[in-house]
Amino acid sequence: MAMYIRVKRNKTTYFLQCDPTDKVLQIKEKLQTLIDQPVTDQRLILMPVEKVLDDSKTLADQQVENDAVVALTLRKVSELLLIKEFVEFSLEETLDEIEFLTIEAASIVNFESFVIADF
């Protein structure tokens, strides 16, 4: 049985024909063709209860009914870049620290062997 949902983003409303047995992921795939945003960056929220919809569940499972209003939010690219930069920086910092500790440990070993040889 076909139904419609209204997906709202800012001042734009998308009317999508769907079925209660459609999974939320399928709805996101339809939206991807309309808005050119990957499904991984989309979040659908059932209004007015503000329930985030689960990709793996059907519309019926989550009480999404005909003519329901669903808000669409998108993950910001800048947030993703900041996370990526933080992870890369943390990794570099950790690798530098490991290299420093390795050099320090090698110096201690050499120093100890020097001291032992000096006795």
C-alpha cells in the first residue's frame, strides 16, 4: 500500500512515495538521488516526536504513517574534516612519542652498557 511522507530540509519539502515496508535506508537512497548527499551523511527525524529513524527498520516499525513529516539533517563536511585532522594529528603525535621513547630507551641501554664496561 503506497503512502507519502514529507521530508523537510530548511525551506524545501520533498514529497516521497514509499511503502510502510520500506526501510529507512531505502528512503535515504531515494533522497540521495534528489539532494546528492550520501546516505551516511543523512539523518531522518520523525516530527513532532523528534525520533531519529533507524536505517535498518521499516517505516511501519517506527510508526511513520501516511503524510508524516520527517526532518532531514546532514552531517557537515567540515566536522568530518576536523575529526580526520584530529585523528591524523593524534596518530602523528603518538608515533613521534613512540619514536622518542625508542630513542630514549636505546640511549639508556647504550649508557648502561657503557657504564658497565667502564667498571
